[in-house]
Amino acid sequence: MPAASPSGEVPARGRRADALRNQQTLLAAAAEVFVTSGVDAPIREIAARAGVGMGTIYRHFPTRADLVVAVYRHQVEACAEAGPGLLAAADSPLEALRQWVDLFVDFLVTKHGLANALQSEGGGFDALHAYFLDRLVPVCAQLLDAAVEADEIGPGTQAFELMRGVGNLCVGRDSDPRYDPRRLIALLLRGLERSRPA
């Protein structure tokens, strides 16, 4: 906890750090709720998950679109930052790629609701989409290159096409509870693997 000044006030830098931490906790909770309940989930559900009052959410994010955009950016950054860590910690580059794609699918579930939440924003979605590609395509490419170098998959798969394929498999998840895109994505990733001699 930041040290208080003689007057009992917490220094501004400490307050800013606390506010940033609280905002990150709130965004993580909102992302979890959006993944399970969609972007139209009640704000009270997000507040309960984050352990804050609804007023706190509205103070940070006056509109639902503000919250959805912030969650979108939060998830893009989490996905981008996860790549190198997974590559260092996983048993193999291919396993790191699988784990990263799983995070990417969680992000896509939120992303699919973004367009509706931003209908009144005009070109806002296009700018976010460009940001998403700039941040995530290089991370996916790094994971693919590492798997090729380890001879776990063959060369030639482009990061953008893999991400686009995963995204296409995720379409329709919300409208049909019988459809599980993760099963087909697992098949897609298995299809990249090099066959090993018996």
C-alpha cells in the first residue's frame, strides 16, 4: 500500500497505480463475463465478478461501448503478451501455439459482439481491427516459425490465414449452442502437424 503523507493523503502516483490495477481487474472480470454471457451481459454481473459497485464501472466506462472497446484492447494486449511467455514455458512450440490459439478464441468470442456494440461509432471498429492485426499477427507468426523450426509443423502456413481460419470457425457459436468451434480448431491444428514415421 502506498505510504501516506504526514497529512494522511496517499501520493498521486500511488493513487494512479491503484486506479490502474483496479481498472485491469475490472477489465479482466468483464472479459470473463463477455466470454461466458456475451457483450450484452448485465453490468451487475460484471460488477459482482470484479467485486466492485456498478457506479465504479460507470465511472470508468460511461457507456457499454466504452467498456466493450476497453475489454477488446485489454484482450488484444493479453493475447499479444502471452505469446512469448507460452513459447518459453510450454513443452514445445506447437503446444505453445495451441495454448495461444485457445486464448485467441476467447478473444474472438468478445470480438464478435463488438460490431453490434459499436454500431453508432462509425469507423471505430475498423481502427480497432487494424490495431488487432498489428498486435496479434506478428505473435502468431513467431509461434508458427518456432514450430516450423522445431520440425513440428511444415512451412508455409501464414499467421493471418491461420487466424482468419480460426475466426471463421468461431462464427455461429452464439446462435447455436450445439456448435463447439474448439473441437474443429483442434482438428485444424492437428492438420498442421508433420506426420511422423511409424
